[in-house]
Amino acid sequence: MTDLYRSVMSASAAECGVDVTKCLVSGKLRDVVRARHIAWYILHTHFGWSPMTISRNAKFFSDITIRYGIGRVGDMPATSSVGDIVERVLSRVH
């Protein structure tokens, strides 16, 4: 299960303009939180994960979801809706 969590989290982060490398996160806090919420939405609605399962995996990968670096690494186009991001993340994961 943790491989799926890592894949979805990484794809969501990339789509939201957040760089996740070497267990450090670089990006604005707003973008990191958005990436995490989108990833959790995908895990729950598309893969059937319960909030408890997501929470356990989030704790396991707390370096990705809690530690924030400094600076902006990417820019998400202003025209990107959450639905567009979800579709792009799913295409990266599958």
C-alpha cells in the first residue's frame, strides 16, 4: 500500500508545482497542502482507502507531508482546476 501512497503523493505534488526530492519538500505551504488534499481525495475516492489507512501511510511518510522546504519550485497554471489535476495525477499513477 505504501508504494501506491508514494506514487499518488509524488504525482500530486508534481502537478501542484511542489518538488519532492530526497525526503524534503520545496514549495509554498499552500501548494503542499493542496497536493496532499488532492492525493488523499484520489486515494479515498478512486482506490477506496479509508481515512485510517491514509492516516497511517501519511505518518509513515511524514517527511513528505509535514516537512516543508523554502522557496517556490514550480508554478501551477491558474487555469488548472482540481478536476484537471486529479485526471493528470491518475494518468501518472496508472
